[in-house]
Amino acid sequence: MKNKKWIKPYLYCLGIAFLFLMVCSKNSFLYRINDWVDANAFFTVGKGMVRGVVPYQSLFEQKGPLLYLIYGIGSLISYKSFIGVFLLEVISFSIFLYYTYKIITLFFEAKKAYFVIPIFTLCIVTLGSFSHGGSVEEFSLSLFMISFYHLIAYLKDKDVMISRKTVLLTGILAGCILWMKYTLLGFWFGWMMCVFILQCYNKQYKVAFQNCFIYLFGMLLATIPWMIYFGIHNALGDLWNVYFVVNMNAYSSAGTFIDKIVETFSLLFHNLFGSLPTFFGIVIGFFLLFQKGDMWGKKGANLTLFTCMLTTGIFIYIGGTSFHYYPFVLTPFILIGFLELLSYTSKQEWNISNAWCIFFSFLALYTICGNTRMVKWKKEDYAQYRFAEIIEKSEDKTLLNYGFLDGGFYTTTGIIPEYYYFMKNNIDYERYPEMMDEQKSYIRKKKPHFVVIQKENPVGLPTFSKDYKLIDSYTQRYQTRMMTYFLYERKA
């Protein structure tokens, strides 16, 4: 029976994850579609991947193959909607919350953990960086919190040793992150670096160096399946070129090393002070941690946690660019603030009902979440479904999403693109002209039967109006602006 003690807290976390993501994530069944371009791109490549299409070799996209596999599994559950992705999203987030529970109960009784989890979840899913749901940062949180739990358990008691099994597991998790989005590896870099330093400080030199090799071996174990997969498909070169070379060159800002460091810390601190949850949870949380720190047994625990937060942020922003979802991976550190605040109540009994906490958190969630305005939208309110109806009637259903990120038209039609550059990524033409040059050539050669664009008669295609006719257009809101989509069909 002892081994089943995890069931109750996990089911509680699963329920919270389901309820809160149901409202906030556009992948949920409350929404007709997740119109976020990134999620649609992942879904397009993912559903192709599980059906024999090789990422980077046959479809150009820039995230890691493990993320595509997650979306591909979701497409096996629901091919033309994000319901399958939503189920995986709930499972991932529930694991994140369960390890949040485990961290809290390292210091306090379970009753307080049950009370905090809905509030903690509310703080996270209402952040602007949560975006629309389904980001790689969100899917990384479960792996993050497992590693975070083992680090905190190690720091909590001065006599606790970190096991080889834990180091191996953390290395495997870091390897998984490597193949989702390697700029998120900052936390795992800080994790191993700090454990190594602490063990050397305690004169455990042999163990410290052994753990480094065990950690790297764990990363290797997570890497081998992808080497086999891409090797079998003769696509290792494509993987290297797109996932590493293009990514490293496409988004890095110009300037000296000092300029990049200044810009990195500027972006990091701007985002830490950019919302109330991150300010109070991370900024004030770490201030209290350094002021008190009486919960931690190992010397240097506060500096270790702060270092891991810094390395996480540095890896995110070292390229000098920032998208609104980038800081979401920092949100686990909000728990530091909750732990410090709970320490002031460590000797007090709580008689507050968890049900009321869930109720008011859920009520606040529906009010604060910016996505809920779309719950009432019907399929007819989306160009994605309007155009899909038209395309479905044609014998030739070849489609090109021209000149912008994946707008969801491959999702609603169920089409797996035939074209390598099936959309335009967020890369400047000067840095990577091949993408738009190829997209233009597809149209000049009249390859796609249908073309979806965001600008009528696009610049750079002088014969476009001769070869294609406009058959429908629709304007709808996307994020904070109105967006008009145009559907063109190739003339007979």
C-alpha cells in the first residue's frame, strides 16, 4: 500500500491540469482550433513524421524531433484537431504539478501542497508567455520539474548524497530537452555544474567527476534513438544543417560579446519584472531566499538555485532575440517564492478547504485568461475551416501556405505538404534567401493547386494573377490584430 501513496496526489494534479488547461489552452475541446502558427507548424511536421515523412529532409522546420513526435502522437489520436495534443499536454502538465507537490511536501505537510497547487497553476497558465498552449517550453516543464525536485531534495539536507541513478536520469532528461529545443538546456547545465562544484567543495572529487560522465552518458542514451532514426533515413546531414547550423545563424544578433551579454541580461531581467507572478515568485522569492534560507541544509543552496535560474535565462536569451513565449521555461522558479512564503506558516495549522481554493482559482482563471474570448467562436468564424470546405471539393488538394508561418490550413484540411518549404519561418530573407526563393518557384511553376496568402497579389510574383484566381478571403482576429487570409486556386 505504501507504494500507492502517489496515486491520490497525482490524480489531484491530473484534475487540476485538465481543468485549467481546458480553459487556457487552445488545444482543448472548448476551442475549434489552436490558431497559433507555431503549434500548427509542429502539428504539420508531427503528423507527417509518424506517417513516414522525415523532418528536415522533406519538411523544413526548426524545433527538435522529439517535439514533432509528441505532436505526431497527438495526430494519431485526432488527425484534424488538437484534441490528441491536448491530452498529451494535460499528462505532461500533471507530471509537472505532481513534482511541484513532491517539492512542497519535502518541507511542509500535504495539506498545504494541495492548497498551493491551484494558485501556482493559476499564476503560470495566465502568463503572457503561456501563449496559446502547446509550446515546447510548456512540454519541457515536466522534465524540468523532475530535475528540479531531485536538486532541491539534494540541497535540503546537508547529509544527503545524490545518487548515480538520479544523475543518470537527469542526463536522460537533459538529452530529451536537447532534441526538443537545445536553448532550454540552461537549467540542466546549471544543475550539473552546481552539483559538481558542491561535491568538489565537499572534497568528493572522484564522485564529482564520475557523475559528469554518468550525466553525459544519460544524454547519449537519449540521443542514440535519433541518430538511428535519421541515420536509417540518410538524414543526419539534414538534421545537422537545419536544427543546428540554420538555427544558430538565423536568430543570433550582431554585436560584440559584451554587447550580447548586456542584451541577454537586459532581456532576462525585463521578463522577470514583466509580470506579477514572476516578480513576486522569482525576484522577491530569491530575495527572501538569500535573506533567510533557513530551510536549506547544504551550504550554498541559495546560490545554487540562483545560478540555475541565471543559466536558464542566459541560454534562452544569449542569441539576443526574444519571443513572448521564451520566458515560460523560467516559471518553475516561481515556486521559490511560494516555498519562502509557506515557511512563515510552517507552524500553523491550515483548515481552509481545498475545494474553495480550486473554485476561486478557477473563477479567476476564466476571468484573466486572454484566450477565453475565443470559446464562443464557431468553425464558420475561421478562415481555416472556410477554406478547408472549398479545398475538400477539389480532386487536386495540393496546398501551399505562402509567405507566412503555418496558419492552420494544413491542419483543417488534413494535408501533409508536398513542399519542403511549406511555410515561411521567422527568418529574414537576407539570412536565408533560399526559403522564399523556393516558395516563389513553386508558384511560378504552378505546382500547388491552392495557395493561401496574407497579402493579395504578393510582391515578387508578377505572373501570379495570370496563373491563379482569388476564390475566397476572410478576415479574423489573430492575437491582437486583424488578419485577412486569401485563398487562390490555379487557373485551368
